[in-house]
Amino acid sequence: MSQLEVDNVGVHFGGVVALDGLSFSIEKGQICALIGPNGAGKTTLFNVISRIYDATTGSVTFEGTDLLKAAPHQIAHLGLGRTFQNLALVPGLSVLDNVKIGAHSRSKAGFWTSTLRMPQVIKEERQLTQQALDILGRLSLADLAERPCAGLPFGTLKRIEFARALASDPKLLMLDEPASGLTHGEVDELGELIQQIRDEFQLTVLLVEHHMAMVMSISEKVVVMDLGRKIAEGVPDQVRNDPLVIAAYLGAPAK
Amino acid sequence: MTANEGEETIVSDGNTNDTGVTPAPNKKLPAPTIALWVVVAVVAVGLPFQLAPFRVDQMSSWLTLAIAAMGLNLLTGYNGQISVGHGALYGLGAYTAGLLVAKANVPLLVAVLAAGAVCFVAGVVIGLPALRIKGLYLALVTLAVATLFPLAVEQFSSLTGGNQGLEIRTEQMYRGSMRPRPVKFASPFEGLANDQWKYLVFLAVTAVCFLLTRNLIKSRIGRAMVAIRDNETAAAVSGIPVARTKIYTFGVGSALAGIAGGLMALNLGTIYPSSFTISVSIYFLVAVVIGGSATIAGPIIGALIYGAFNDVLIPELPNQLQPASAVILGGLLIVQVLIAPGGVVGSFKLAGSKLALRKARAAVDNSAAV
Ligand SMILES: Nc1ncnc2c1ncn2[C@@H]1O[C@H](COP(=O)(O)OP(=O)(O)OP(=O)(O)O)[C@@H](O)[C@H]1O
Ligand SMILES: [Mg+2]
């Protein structure tokens, strides 16, 4: 059984068919890219998996659990972390606290123990801080730890989201256009970083990205979508030369 | 396949110090902060011994305002659930404690705690529909609750005394026999007047409420509350149970209002439906805004400023200006929102971070000059 199985997922917004019977699966430890022209439905799929959108048809199974039956906040507890194409940070909190928010699903202190600030609360809080600082250091964000998120550049905010997703210690990391807002050199670094982190922590990565050089160099599997449907699937070299893929990209408005 | 199979921690535990790791900042309190708290404590405890009894009574009521404002700050400031109905919960707390003491002779502090518990439950009940309504709509619904509360008290006049008021009397030894007498916090110490003792009890309750609220705000639950306020999607995706957290916050914020109301009832001795009109809810909001919304100390500072304005400053004004006190307050509020939208604490924080920035810039300039 694959780690993530997307089976015949359909999503409609009124008359718009955003996803139309989409099926694919990802093996544990893979870096799988999900590509396609603008409006193909990539972000919609992320939102279905995160339980932000309801699927009209189909099922999504993660390690045997039916995700579409879970509440939105349970998804993180099951081991799925994600970033957002258009950012979803907490402007009222510091960078460090935003990363600590990511660790919510694997920390325990409850309402009453927190109110009483029991010793285990203090201990857990200290660990969370240390772990968040480690992750920030890893992503070269350590200097920003105490700053409020508001006012930082887009590329930096995307990296903070990456840090937040990592803080949940996910089994499957879903990145929605992590390279947007980055310079060429930074894109290469990001590609390497994604591979390193995957290797080190043995996680699975589902990557949505328009940056083809990065997609082709780090992915083991590529799923190509157009108009809510899967049009091709395979290793990068197969997909690159697929006539349907070429047609979809050439036919689509230039990005 | 087990859920934990292959699960690895992505981060080192707090003890290892790998290369490139920034150590967690040392959380010991800096000396000026400790000094400030010592001064605050000395002044707070010392004041009743310097002031006339009626002032001490007024300060006791400022403290109840502070506790209620802390609750509202949790709910509206930190969690973003706009409530204009906090006065109703304050009133519910007041009548709960008042009735328990007057009808069942419950010990005073127990009655106050019970008022907190009742309001916690009431807050949860109001918090449930509040999950479906947000922002201005929630403000409107809570406004309705605040408006209805005094009417409800009148409705149940057989229990509450209606417009005649609820006189809180307890059995006390008087002239050699036990008789019902107006409720009082009897000082257990010789040389400590009842009003001083009452103030100190209120101060202790305020301090405990402050510490517990502060603990909550600084915890992972406090972060979750802010995350929900700023971005519910981000909160849910990070595993925060949005609905449960909002309901709990509504409960805790209301419990604080209930404790405050309970103390207030015992402070006044007699309570009327007209003591809990919509304007009370507005005063709580005013205290939060003056002191600094979503700051830990803001509501207390705001409550003290508001109390001093109302009880000390306004009576000093010439008689013909007295009726205009609400207008004066409104005018001052507009000025404050324009020049210091973050309230007292927010402004200090802003000034502090500007200073830090200037220092950092100066350091950079200096090193560049070398
Ligand atoms: N909340 C929504 N309401 C209505 N339509 C939506 C909504 N979200 C997405 N859509 C539509 O669904 C389709 C797929 O959008 P989606 O954002 O998933 O595309 P995408 O592949 O992520 O594109 P891009 O590369 O531009 O990010 C589009 O036609 C979009 O307009
Ligand atoms: Mg998208």
C-alpha cells in the first residue's frame, strides 16, 4: 500500500470543475512533484487533503486512514504538514512563535496545566523553543526569531512557513510553490535543502512547483495535471517528453 | 503498520547543541523588571493605609473592573472574538454570588468562585453559537445579550428583587445576638480596617487572576488563541482545534467576568439591574483599549486609568461639566486611538522596539565607521 493514495477525487465550485476524477499515489520517502498549468487544480488538491475544501467525490487515504473523514485540525496530528501558495502565517506572533505554532500537534500542555504553569509545561515550552530555534537555524532564519512576521519579504515568509511545517515533524510534507519569490541561486539551494531534509528525516515530499529545473532535478516521480485531470505520470524523463504534457504547457497561457 | 513506525524526530531535543544551533534565550527576568514589580507590589499593598476609606472602596471596585477587563482581553484582544456583552456575564456573576451569600449564607470567597464557575458554563454556552458568527455579527449578538440581561433580572424579580435591588445580608453578631446585617469583609486583624482588609482580599484575587491569565497567554494555548484570531486556516492546519479553543476561551474570559462581578456585588452590598446595563460592557472595552488590547498588563492599567478618571478626576470638574463626563471620555478616547492606538502598554512596547532598532543601527554605523 502506498503512503498517500488519492483516488478519483473530484471538486466542483458551482460550475467550475477544479478536480475531475484525480487519482495517483505516493510511496513513503519519495519526492513527488505535482505540476501543471495555472488553474490545473494543484492547490485545490492540497486544500482537499488539508480538509479546507470538501471533495465532491473520491477518497484520500494516508497510511490507511481516510483523511476525508478527519477534522481539519486532525490532519497535522496524522503527520501531514504543508505550506501555502499565498502564505498563511500569524502576523501577530513573532517568527519564533509562528514556528512553535507548527509544533502544536506534537505538544501536549492543556488548558488547565498551562494556566497553572505546571513543571511539565515549562519543560515542554523550553523544548519547543529550542527545537524551533534549531529549525530556524537550519533554514538560515535564526536572526529573525524575535521579529514579528509582518513586514518581512515574501521569500522569507515562505521559508518561515517551511519552518513551521517542519516543526510539526511531518511524515508527509506538502509544499505549494516554495520557490516563488526566490532568486535563481536561492532556488538551487532550496532544491538541495528539500532533498537533504527528506534524506535526513525520511519524510515524503509532495511538491507543487512551476520551477521546472528544480522539479526535474529533485523529483523521483512527477504527476502532471491539466484542468483538474491527471494527464501524465512517471519519472521526470518520461514526463518531459510526453506529447500531452508539452501540449498542455504550450497551450496554456504563459506564466 | 503501526502509527509510530519510522517516526523520527526532526529536531534534536533541547539538550544537544549541534553546530549552527542558536541557544534558547535565557528567560530570567531582567533586574529593572523585578524592580518594577517590587514597586508595584509595595504601592498596591501600601495605598489603602494612606487613603481615606471611600477611596479604598473605590480602588476595590477598580480591581473588579481590572479582572473583568482581563477576561475580555483574553476573549477579544487575544482570541479576536468581539464581545460587547461582557457586562452581562459580570452581572450574572454578581447575582450568582449575591444570591449565594444572601439566600444560602455561602462563605464570601466561595460564592465568588462559584460565580466564576457559573459564568464559565454560561460563557461556553454563549461560545457555542459564537463559533458560527464572527466579527460584527458576534458583536451584535453579544450586544443583544448585554441589553437583555437587566430585563431578565427584572423578570425574575421574586428571586433577584427586581428593580428594588438585591440587598446582600448575612447573619452577623450584632449587639449580642445574630442578626442579618449588610455583607462585609470582616477584618481578622486588629488595626486593619474592614475596608482595608476587603481591598487586600480583592488585590490578592486580582493578582491570582493576573498570574493565571498570564500563564495561559504565554503558553501554547495562548499562541493558539492568537493564531485563531489572525488566521483560522493556519491554526487548523497546524493542528489547533479551533472550535474547542474558542469555546474554552469564551468560558475562561466569562469566568473572569463572573469572579469580578461576584466581588463587585459583595463590594456594593446591594445590586440593581441598572448596575449592569450595556454601559458596563462598554467600560470593559474602554479599559482594554486604553491599557492595550492583547497585552498582558494592559487591562489592569486601563482599568486603573479609567477608574481614576471616573472616580477622581470627574468629581473635581466644575458642576456644569459633570454631565459631560461621557463626552469627555469619548473625546479622550478618540485622541488616544489616534496618537497611541496600542494603548499604554502597546505604546511602551513600540517605543522599546524603536529604541532597540536605533541602538542596532548605531552599532552597525559604528562598526562601519571603524
Ligand atoms: N475557493 C474557490 N472558489 C471557486 N473556484 C476556485 C476556488 N479555488 C480554486 N478555484 C478554481 O479551481 C481551479 C483550480 O485552481 P487551483 O488554485 O487549484 O489551481 P492551481 O493548479 O493551484 O493553479 P496555480 O498554478 O495558478 O496556483 C481554478 O479554475 C480556480 O479558479
Ligand atoms: Mg496553486
